[in-house]
Amino acid sequence: MDKLLIATGNPGKVVELHDLLQNLPIQLVTPAEIGLGDFDVVEDGDTYAENAAKKARAYCQVSG
């Protein structure tokens, strides 16, 4: 099964994303589950979309 790293440690967001994606053949993985629990991205973009893209790129780079 493919894994999808979600760039959040917020338990509520994890549940929400799991519920939204439950019909897909993927396993959601949090940063803490792969040893990145202390990694943080400064969310200094002007919009939610900018911050989300910034976090996605950063977590992609550090997770490989």
C-alpha cells in the first residue's frame, strides 16, 4: 500500500483527512510517525494556499 505523508501533527486534522481519503488505497502517515515530529515550517505566506505549498515542499524534501 502506498503511503501519503500529511504535513500536520494536529490530531483533528489527521482524523479529518483520514475521513476524506478513507476510500483511497493509501496509508496516511504523520511526520511524527516517520521521525519528523520536531521538524517545523514557518508559515509566513500571505495565504493558506501559500503556506500549504511551502509545507508540502519542505516535508517532501526532508522525507525523501
